Amino acid sequence: MKRLLASIAVFVFVATGSVLAAGSGHSPKAASPQVTVIRGATLIDGTGAPPVPDSVIVIEGERIRAVGTAKTAAVPRHAHVIEARGKYVVPG
């Protein structure tokens, strides 16, 4: 699971770089890190497990905090949500 999260973290860092570079309007020393959620994509974890449709990936600052489905992972109210329906999230 840690390997999966690390791989997804690399993808998320690259995929959301422009969103995070645009800034959240907070200074770098803000009290709480920005929360970003990638919602609705099909997650392929690279382990041979079946793809996970309608996945939810919760990223707080530079860390992945949760990975699941729309039914199992809560989306924080204050999160910046990236709708990814019809897209795929893969490690790498």
C-alpha cells in the first residue's frame, strides 16, 4: 500500500503541479496545508489488482492522506476538487 501511495504521489505531483503552482492565496507558511481531491477517475494501482472506478484521492499539502472510492473516502468540505471522470490515474 505504501508503494502504491508513493507511486500515486508522483503522478499527483506532476498532474496537479499547475493547480498548486497557481497557489491557493495562502502564504507558504499558512497554518494548514491545502487539501486537494482527485475524484471520479479510474485508479490503476499497478499491482495487478482490478481497476478501481470512481476513485477518490485525498492529498493534504504534499502527502496523500486517503485513497478509496466515492463510497469509502470522505471529501473534506474545504478541499479543492479536481473532477477526473473519464480519466485514469496510474503510478509513475
